[in-house]
Amino acid sequence: MAGKIGTHDRVTVTVFGPVVNLASRLEGMTKLLNVPILLDEELADIVRARLGEHEGRTRRLGRILPYGLEKPLMVSELLPPVSEFPDLTDEHLRTYESGVEHFLSGRWEEAHRCLHRMPSSDRAQDFLTLRIAQNNRAAPRDWDGVIRLPSK
């Protein structure tokens, strides 16, 4: 939704609403996840269906509940094609997503092994490997696959 807000002397045109809130949360999480572009599950599915491999790629990074939202999001990274970013091969992306699946399922030892097979230049792995290390490679007893963010 877009509109004017403010007083008669000072009017500002802005956008607001759930889509804007979601976009803001995703943008804020890019720093936390060490990636430049994040997509929610709905947009990532559209990108996967429409984007050719020569145009770009995606990879799932995890299920996250951003602060202030009620429903967890499966977030994905938008990546350039392998021709522009050869450090991350398609095999690397499959290995990473396998690690994410192990992480979500609570098999953190297996997740750790997959994530550590990534090239050191890939900073996205740091987000999950840190959580795994902080818990001695074992998911908490009440693990439901969701990382809850305590603040924006």
C-alpha cells in the first residue's frame, strides 16, 4: 500500500503493509546470513521456475522466524550463474542444500559434514555452522527446524 502521511506542512509519500515488512526483514537478514540477496519461499519457487541456469541459481539457506513475524520463512539465496561465480558449482549447491535438510531434521553432525565441504569463500555456511558449533553438533531436544531471530 502506498500513500501520503504526515501533517499539512510536511507530507511524506511512503509504502507500508505486510509485503513491505517482509521485504524489510529479508533485507535485514542478508547481513546475518552473509548473502547479498534473500528470497522467501514463494518468490524462490517463481525464480526457480522461470530463471534459466545461464541467468542465475538459488539455494535454500534455512527456515527462519524473523522477529515480529508469526510464520517461519524458508529463505533462499539468489546466486549468479556458475559461469559468473565458478567458486560455487552446482555440486556445491546440492551439498549445501543437503546440509540444510540435515540441519532442519536435527541431524546436525551430518549437516556439519556437508557444510564444511563448501569452499572457504562461501560465507553463507557460517550462519548454520555457528549454530551447530554452539550446540556441540547436537540439535536441542525441542528442535523444530526453525531458527528464531530475537531482534530485527
